[in-house]
Amino acid sequence: MSARDTAVIVGQLKDREEAIDALYRVGLGLDLRDTQLLASALAADAELDSRSAAAERERAAP
């Protein structure tokens, strides 16, 4: 394996680890209702739309 191949693999693993870390921060931020933790996992211009999930819950309610 060449040094270039190794650098590519390391870069891919770093990207993957950052994505996993962001997903954990989203989940934990939601669970703890910690807006700062949640915001740290999202892009500055991110928009969350949970309207369809809320509508599903209303339809499924007994």
C-alpha cells in the first residue's frame, strides 16, 4: 500500500468518525434537550422540520 493510499484511507476514516460523532451529538442533544449540544452537530444554516413526524404521531394516537 502506498503512502497516498494510506492517506486516502485515513481521510475517509476521519470523515466517517466525524459523521458518527455528529449523529451521537444529535441524539444526545435531543435526549437531554441540550440545544447547544444539538447545535454543535449541525451546520450553521441547518433547518429541522419535524412536522411530518408530528403528523404521524397524531394519526397513530389512540
